[in-house]
Amino acid sequence: MTATALQTKVHPALEGSLLLEVTSVRAQTNSITSISFGHPLGEQLPSYVPGSHLVVQYGTGANSYSLTGAGSAPTEYTISVLRVEDGAGGSLAMHALSVGDRVQVSRPRSAFAPAATAKHHLLIAAGIGITPVLSHARYAAEWGASASLIYVHRPGTGAHVEDARELLGSDLTECTDRNSFREVLTTKLTTQKLGTHLYVCGPTDFMDSVLEQARDLGWPKGLLHSEAFSAAALDDGQPFAVNLVRSGVKLDVPAGVSLLETLESAGLNIPNMCRKGICGECAAPVLRGAPQHRDLYLTDQEKADNTTIMCCVSRSLDKELELDL
Ligand code: FES
């Protein structure tokens, strides 16, 4: 893909973002490629919290990818992308990039940060889920934090295996089948020192089973962290109501229908692009009530503030939300 092909109009969701240049493209496996972006003039890039992601524009679409670096004073942003033939096209566009191509990317966003108070970081990754976890591992190695990693990958198809071995040494446990993983996980979950936080990234069923087992073994929710690849595979959620204060309208949002769809059905024109919780375009201000944040766009702090909701995927923890619309 040429630089020209990528110079489409910057989507409003990515205004204030960075126009970066592809500085390297490296095959990790047959289906996973690492791509690094740098400032065209070699300038340093904004730092980021480990586990952060970038929204990268391709044509008229955009997708979110985890950064694999430690995040302090970076001169490059590196992502590793699994090629998905029947996806929305983002991974194919990333795999078609060449050195010198220019790409519009968001500033890094954090939604999977390490807990500052953790005594130990138990990292668990499966498949391409290694990407944000590797960022955590690099950060731990750089700052001397205590960390261990269980990495589930099929022999010969794991990305960043050598990186993980170098960073973790004997604190890395590799599993190449689900049975051995189950045994290792049970042991690790029952032998951690007090104050350990768990971080998991991988396919949804994998993450669900890890989190469920941890909860069953008594791990408090506050010690468990997970990073979904996409906000697309979400459940229907619970019904709730929205009170649109400026419009003077109250609407019901049924289970299985998004807030964005509800607002659109009522005739409101809400800007949107990805409809997957990654681009940030459909943000709406919250005046009252606690959103059930299910997006990949807002930072952990922004989610905790509860002043913004991504209408395309997020719902409500309260029976009613009051929005400044
Ligand atoms: S439309 Fe992209 S986050 Fe909602």
C-alpha cells in the first residue's frame, strides 16, 4: 500500500491525532506481523501506560491495536497484528503497510494499566493476546517490578515468544495445549502472594474461563484485569432508560439494542464511525448515573469519572442515565 493510498481525509474521531510513518514491518509468524510507526522527523512520541492501545485509521475505517512496548519516552509505537481474512478489513490493511507509508493514529489510550499497588503481576496471555501483556512484561523488566507470565500458544505459531523468554526468563511458563494450561493456572492461582494482580488477554472464552476460575478460588474482582480485543462480541445487556436533558426526552433502551441505535431511532444525529467502541466518535456527556463502560476508547480514569459514555457499546449500571443531549 502506498502512502498516497492512506492519505484519506482524517476522520473527526482522529482529529488531534498523529500522522506517523511506518518505520519497520516484521513478520512474527505466518499470520502475525509487527509494524512500527515513528514521527516523520524522528521526534519522540507521547509516552503511554503499559497495556495501552492505538486507534489506527485505514481508508474510512479505524481499528484498535495494543502497543507492545513499555511506553516510556518512545521513539516508535509498535503493534502486532493477526491477519483476519474475513474481518472488517483493518488487519488486511495493516498487513499491506510498507516502510514509508504514512498513517493517522490516535494518541495511546490506556484501558489495561498495571495496578500501581500490586506486589506481583501475574500475566496470562493466549495467542495474539500476548501483545498488551508483552507491554506489561517490558515495563516490569524496565522498572524492576515483580511479574510472571503464562503464555499459551501453539508450537511454531506464537508471536513474541523469544521476547517473552528474554524478558521473563524462569518467570515465563509456556503452555502449548489447554490441558497443561489448566494445571498450570490452578497452581498459579492458588500459590500467589498477597497483593498479586492478575491480567489476562486472549480469546473471549479463554479470558472468561481464567477470570471465572480466579473468582471461584476467591480472587477479589479488584485484582482481576482483562483486555478484550474488540468490544464487538458483547452480550445483549440489561434494559435501561436514558433521560436526554436538553431534548426533554426520555427513552427506553431494550436489551440487545444499543444506546446509539436507540438515539438514532428517536431522530438524534449522533456522530459515529466504528460502532465497536474503539474510535471515540460517539461519545456523549453523562450528567447522572453510572455507565457500564464496554468500550476500548476511554481511559481507566475517564471510565472511573463516569462523565462520558460511548453510545455504540456501553450501557448503564443504573436503571436510568441522564445525558447532556
Ligand atoms: S462509534 Fe466508535 S466508539 Fe462508538
